[in-house]
Amino acid sequence: MKYLDQDHEIPSVLTKAANQTPGVIPSVREVDDILVERPERTALSANQSTGQRKIRSEMDYSAMEAANRKLGYQGEEFVFGFERARLTKAGCSDLAHKVEWVSKTKGDGLGYDIHSFDETGHELFIEVKTTNRGRHFPFVITLNEAVVSQHLSNSYRIYRVFDFSTEPRLFILEGPVEESCELRPLTYEARPYPP
């Protein structure tokens, strides 16, 4: 098994990677270059599917959380601009002006970040997941986001933004998250048993 604590540079690399952001909003002419096909469904290697990771205790979790929050915010801003550009390019300027960055205007916790539309006017509820890593890098999804993806079903989208700090691109996962992703528990809520 390969442990993360064998590489003493990982904590600083993770924090540095989260801090690298381009601050670029796509223009209408860039829309076609940003959207790519989602990865093919393949079996995970043995290391990916069963390997355990031990994280070094020297990691500055506060710095990483702040960097990830900043990266997430900028990824949402990127997708907000992308959606407006996509709809404008499709000749739907009226819908483009109705796109709302709801995690900013209404707060986080709705289970999605952007309220948008397809070209026919049907609502889309978009959860944005951003990374500076490549297209196959896994992402974290909350229980609330998974439940909302089931409830909103065909109107729910995950926009996976990747290579954000170098050449931002994205792919789209449609519908309930458990139908498009392998889900694994990372954290648990623990309540002590009564005596």
C-alpha cells in the first residue's frame, strides 16, 4: 500500500495546487473549447478501489480548507460565466440573463450552485466541482447534494471543472449522482451510545 505520509511534500503541494487559479471567465468564443466529453466508465485499479490512505498530521487543514473554498468560489464564477456564454451563443440571450449563481445569492446548502436553463427553457440545477488536477481526479459530494440530485433527477447536473489553474475545461454529469459516479463514504457522523 502506498501511504501519503511517505511523501513529505504532499501537504504543501496540495495547498499550493488549491491556490493556483486563473481568474478567467470564458467568453462566448471559448465555450466550445471548454466543454469536453465525460470520462468513459472503466473499472478502477486495485490501488484506486481498495487502497487506504494515511494523511500526515502536519497538514495545515485550515489553509487547505481556505484554499479549497477559494477554488470552489472561482470555479462557480467560471461556470456562471460559461452558462451565460453558452446560452448567448445558442441565441438564448433572454435565458442567459436569468442564470443565477444561487450559492452566492441565496447561500450554500441548496444542493446546487447555479440555476440555469437548457436551450428550450427547461431549468437546470448545476453543482460545480472544481479541481486544479486532471479530469479523472475524484471529488467530494455531500449527502445533501446526492439527495438533491435524486430529487431533481433529469434537471440536475454536475459540472466537473478540471485543470482550472492551467487550461480550465469541464465535463457534465447528468441526473442522480449515484447513476454517474461510484460513491464511497469518506466521513461519518459519530454519536456515542448512551451508557
